[in-house]
Amino acid sequence: MAGEDSNKGKKKEVKKETGLGLSSKKDENFGEWYSEAFFDAEIKKKKIKNSYFPLFVSPGVLQKEKDHIEGFAPEVAWVTKTGESDLEVPIAIRPTSETVMYPYFSKWIRGHRDLPLRLNQWCNVVRWEFSNPTPFIRSREFLWQEGHTAFATKEEADAEVLEILELYRHIYEEFLAVPVSKGKKSELEKFAGGLYTTTVEAFIPNTGRGIQGATSHCLGQNFAKMFEINFENEKGEKAMVWQNCWGFTTRTIGVMIMVHGDDKGLVLPPKVAATQVILIPVTYKDANTQGIFDACAATVKNLKESGIRAEADYRDNYSPGWKYSHWEMKGVPLRIEIGPKDLANNQVRAVRRDNGAKTDIPVANLVEEVNNVLASIQQNLFDVAKQKRDACVQVVKTWDEFAEAISQKKLILAPWCDEEDVEKDVKARTKGEMGAAKTLCSPFDQPELPEGTLCFASGKPAKKWTYWGRSY
Amino acid sequence: MAGEDSNKGKKKEVKKETGLGLSSKKDENFGEWYSEAFFDAEIKKKKIKNSYFPLFVSPGVLQKEKDHIEGFAPEVAWVTKTGESDLEVPIAIRPTSETVMYPYFSKWIRGHRDLPLRLNQWCNVVRWEFSNPTPFIRSREFLWQEGHTAFATKEEADAEVLEILELYRHIYEEFLAVPVSKGKKSELEKFAGGLYTTTVEAFIPNTGRGIQGATSHCLGQNFAKMFEINFENEKGEKAMVWQNCWGFTTRTIGVMIMVHGDDKGLVLPPKVAATQVILIPVTYKDANTQGIFDACAATVKNLKESGIRAEADYRDNYSPGWKYSHWEMKGVPLRIEIGPKDLANNQVRAVRRDNGAKTDIPVANLVEEVNNVLASIQQNLFDVAKQKRDACVQVVKTWDEFAEAISQKKLILAPWCDEEDVEKDVKARTKGEMGAAKTLCSPFDQPELPEGTLCFASGKPAKKWTYWGRSY
């Protein structure tokens, strides 16, 4: 699985974690990875079973598929010593689990009734990056799910690739409020050893970079050949399986942070926020402190009973203003303040994290109104992100337009001849400080390509519209 | 966290995985770890938050607490090389996460309003065992949850230790149908650096060995001192936190397998079986194959809609008899056969995995009856396991009785003076082929200890009843 692409050694100009008010990527806010729950339930409906395979891989197995290991070799971490003793044979920490799992596929699959075999695992993998790690985007250890499946026919494999890709789109757009483009990777950018790679691509307007959100690969029969994953088909003949693999990682969190974050810190979409609503008692001297605290507690209870993830910040060593900033920095979608006036009027004051809008909500309508506001925040985050992303899209038809658009950090849509050498050439011509431009994907949703349209880079007849840009 | 004790280099006579019909510990049957779902929901009710900390630890931090690292040093796996390059400073793979997490506790905790801080993580840890790894019981990588909490007062910490221990008991007895004894570890057996350790101890009658099921430790203030985890209390004074840590591991699966497994393979309690009911169409020549397949499909649908984890084995290259053995080996609690006679009589035949009992269930009562049978299997597994375990308990009062009981693989309950040197002496005197005997725990549920009762080993006045035995 190439859940994260292998594009190294470039200068990056991303927001630093400090700029986002995160003291550390180990922040407990992301301990609950809400998209995990959604995805896990969905793949279970598809009868994909969860499994767990070991962290360690022996060098013999790891190096079995030469193209595959070539892609990962520079990043593999090796355990050579335990306690005070050197190991006779060093072992690798999995950078991905094809080589760990497929020897078992070969054992477990005998006849067509054993197919499809569809396994998934939630685990950590390690890829030792040379360039500066970026929290959540490119880190030496990351968490992901990796699905590995085997089918009797290419048709079934093809269908699954798209079904899974649709789940990834759903996670990005419906949960993380991040617009993505579904498409196919170029031959140069596809998973090494695979047949073809599909992707959901996001874009970060601030930095003008594309980012691979998640990938769903059809491996074809290449790994089946290497690992001898054969079966007896319905006619009693020996056949080779068709395989897919697909994954999404904690990079989703990084993309979400970069797309929505602002100068005050994180902005979390309600569907994935561990805390959706934070209650702040606003107690000045002379205020009925106990009454306000009780109102906060009652509000939290009411919201929680309705399934809203709410909590209150009763700390007495911080002022309300300090708490506002604190919870804004943590990205909580909705703040509810309860002060003396609110208590008197039997209302609460709600302040949105996304646009700062304030409304007074009568206690009688609390749950309904809060649910409405949260839904509105979720939608607004997506709409704003989509507007910003769409505003970056630049259609180009010539090399000059392309070069200009790249310098303006655009997400470029260009007619392309779909030739590998031409992509290599574009990369070479755009190499520099900021990193080379490359294909992001050819969107499934293709604009019309009039007869006679030429490739922006080679001048040959264009075969498709393709997104280009710098990327993470 | 010392979720698994550190008792090395002993000969073990456990069932081998092959004896259980497991082709590999990587079997996908355990991909769903049902006790995880229960435990995770319960700790969330207690406002314990999930988090994730890195796999790697720098040597500097790892070695900060000398007693702690001494216990783990021989088992630590070191990454010294990535790709083709040697690392300047090798890094360790976490054997447990105190040293990874507590530096952050020190940063995050300032005032009493920051307490309690209660975090949990589900992750993998690595402890490089020298003795032969035993699947699920002692493996070089294992999965666990580790909870790490900090409180303002010892009283709160003490209370949590027991609350968590009760959850562990619940997992073993209510989910895994394995009887355990709650108790306290001796000074010799407690977590190094901690204040005291509580445990749920299971026993494997076949091998006559105790096994630590899960542990809940009060760390006292020792780690707080080392890592400077201080806070300003309500009076404005500087104080040190009280800490706990607690964990249960995939060892639970090994204990369950050893307690319930039989010569046919696994026997899984219904509450934790990924597949609770397996449907086998019994189609001989002349049978109405389609009718039987349809009945199987309808039955699976019916059961699944009622929340029962059912599936059917339609493979046509295996006989019904082969499938019976296959699913028995996998431990599926209930088999349902549908053959021509069942079809004619509008019934199904149900066969229990635990005791082989067969009943015919009218289709009209299917869900209710299946639920009843599954509940009965769950209860019966626990009852049988408890009877077997209780039959192994031997009360001894003298050294001779003790030595005899050890040779008979008993779970020994003996009056003890509770002195560390005496336990060391007992270990030394029982050392041999089979491993030394040691304390398992002093059960919270203490029988009466009459005035004047003497320690079985030292002849000094006994202070408590304690379980002794060989252990994993």
C-alpha cells in the first residue's frame, strides 16, 4: 500500500505545529479518530474482516518483490539489537504489509469458494523520512487502515476499488468537510508493482499544494504471481487471483487542520470534533456563581443526553476570556456562554468557531438549535473550503500559462497526452526551491475535450484533462 | 505498565498452536477483539480519554527512571539503522509508555483544575522475549490498552485502581467465561517502581499454572517525582500528583483459548466469537439443494437482523462432515445444519460446540431459541471452567503439604507471613525443570485466618492467605 506517496527531499512551506497552537502532535484531542468508526462500520457491511499481522518483517520476505521493496527500502527502519545483544538477522518494521500478509493469502486460498478474501487491519507503520517530518502529513510513524483483498475476477476487483474510493470521498467531504477530487494517478505516480491507482486528492490553498488524501489500488495479478496466490476456479482450472489494496491514514487529520485552521488555531468540523460544544460559565463578582454553574451542568447534561459531545470548563483559575481563546485554539466548533443575563433570560449565548457568529438560544429550544447550528457549521466549512479550492483551479492550455499558474500556486487543470516521458519532462523543467510540479490525478469527472485539443506540455494530441501542481 | 510479568527462561508445557488447530497466531478470527469494545465504552463513561503516543522512545527518556528501565532493559528492541544508514542515536521501541507519556503529563498539569488527567491508548508494544514465544501468552509484539492517570489525592487513585480491576474481572468472567481471583501482588511481584499492584489471576488446570490476567497499579508518587509532575493545589501550594497505570493485553485471548479449548480445537464463548452461529447446508444427491441453500440464507438473514453474528458455509468442494470439523476447530459456539428432513419439517438442527448437545429448533422460534442456547453456552463455559479451577484449589498449612500440592499442579492457598525473603526462599527451594513456585496474589476475598495460624513456609505468624503456584 502506498497510502502516502514517496516524494522526498523537497522544501516545504507548511504551517508549523506551533502556528496552530498544538504543543505536540501527541495531543490527546485526536485520540478519537471519528472517521475510523464510520469506515470500519462500512467495510464490515461489505464483509471485509478485521485482522492483525505482525509489526516485524523478515528481510527475506520483505525483499521478495523487487519493485516493491525498491520503493520502500530507503525508508525502512531496522531492528538490529535487543537488550545488549545483536540480532543474528536484523528485522524490519513494516512500512506497509503486502509482504507480511500475502504469504498467508497463498496458504489460505485454495478454491474459488475461498474467494473473495477481504481483510483489513488498523495499525501503525513506519517510514523513515529524510526530509523534516510534518505532523500528521509526513511522520515517521503513522496510523492507518490497510485493506488487502483478493478476487477471482478483475471485474470484482475493479468494482471494489471504486466502492472503497467512494468511502474515502465520504470521509473527506462528509466528515472532514474537505472537498476532494476523485481520479486516477498517472503511470509515474501509481503504486509501484500495481496495475492502477485511484485517489482522492485534496488541495491546500494557502500553500498551493495538492495532497493525496487516500488511495485505492488495483494490484492486478503481479503480487499474486510473486507470492503464488492461486486457486482452482469453477471449471477446475488453476487461476491467479486479482488483488486490491487501499488505505487512509492519520494524514486525514493533517489535511483537515490545514484546510480549516485559522490564526486562532484549529477549526474542527462538528462531525469529527471530540468536543462539539464547550460550556463556559461567565461569572464576574456579584454574579450568582452557583446558579450559573448549575445552568452549565444542566446544559451539558441535556446536550449529552441528546448525543451531542459537550463539556464545561469550570476551572476557577482562568478568566472567561482566557477560556474562549483556549477552546478556540483547540477548534471546538461551538462555544456556549452562560452569564448572569443569560440566566435571567433563560437563554444561552452560542458562538460559532467557524465564523464567530453569536446567537442567543432559549433554553427551551436548546437541543434542536444546537443541532441546527452544528449542521450549519459542518456545511459552511465544506462550502467555504470548496469555494477557496475552486477559486484556485486554473485551466491552462499552453506551457506559458502553466508556468504562470504554478508560480501563482494554482491547482492546474490541463489537457495532457498522458505520456510518462512528458510528465518526467515537466518535473525536470519545474524543479526548484519549491519542488517540482507533477500530475495529481486525472479526474473521473472529465470536462469535454474537443477534438484537436493539444497537450499543454508536448503539443501532441491531448488524451485527457489532468490536475497538475506541487504537492505534499 | 507491567501488563505481562517478567518471568523468564522457564520450561513451559503449554498447548502448542498446532495442537489447537491454529495455522498461525495471525489468524483473522481475532481481528475483532470484543472485550476492547466493552472496555473502551466503560472507560469513556469514566471520562478517560483515548490518546496516541509514539512507538519510539529516545534512550535518554527511556532510561530516566532507573528501576523502571532495569526491569525492561533486557527486552527492549533497538532501531539502529534506517535504509542503508546507521542512526546517530539508536531509538527504542516502546516496551510500555510511562517514559513516553509522563514528560507530557509534567507539561500539561499545572493546577488542581487540570486533574484528574486520565488517558488511555490502544497500541502495540514490543518486549523481546528470550524464552520461546507462546502465541498470545508471551509474544514479542503484543496489543494492549494502557491507561495512565494522575490524581490530586491518593484516595482518588486508590478508588480508580479497584474500579478498573473490576472492569478486568468483568472482561474475563462475563465475556471470556474465565473465572479469575482479584487480589494484590506481593512486594516481590508488584510493578517495579510502583506503590502496589492489583491483579486478576486466572489458572490453567491442564498445566497447573497460574496466569496474570491483567493488572491495575497504583504508582504512588514515585514517577511524579522522577518526571516532576507537580500542580498547585486548592490552597495554592505546590503538590505532587498520585498516579495509576493499568493494562490488559491480547493475552486475554490466549487465556481464553487455554481454558476452553479441547481436542477438536478452539471453543469460543458466544459473547466474543466473531462468528456465533455457522450454517451448514446438508445436501446429499437427490436433495433439494436450492431449497436448502435458500433456507440457510433466510436463516442467516433472520439471525443477523436480530444482532446474532451468523454466517453460512456454502462451499461446494467440501462435505458437510468436513465443514463440521472445520468450524469446530475454529470454535464457533453453535452449528446449525439444514438438511432435507429439516426443510420438510420447517426446523433446523442446532449443535453446541461446548457439549455437543443437539436440538431441533422450529423455524418459528429460531431467534429466541438461538439466543437462549448462546446464553446457555456462555454460562456453561464459565461454570465448567470454574468447577475445574475450584477443583484445583488446595489449602495447605505446612511445607510438606505445599511441596506435595505443587507436584500435583495445584492452585495453592496458604497462610503466609508476607515477608519478601520468605517468598525468595520458596522460589529457591522449588526451582527446577518446571519453574519455581511463587505468589500469584493475596485474594481480596480472604478466608478467616484464625489467631495463631502460622506461615506454611517460615513458621512465623501468618498475616494473610495467599495463592501460590507455578505461573506463565
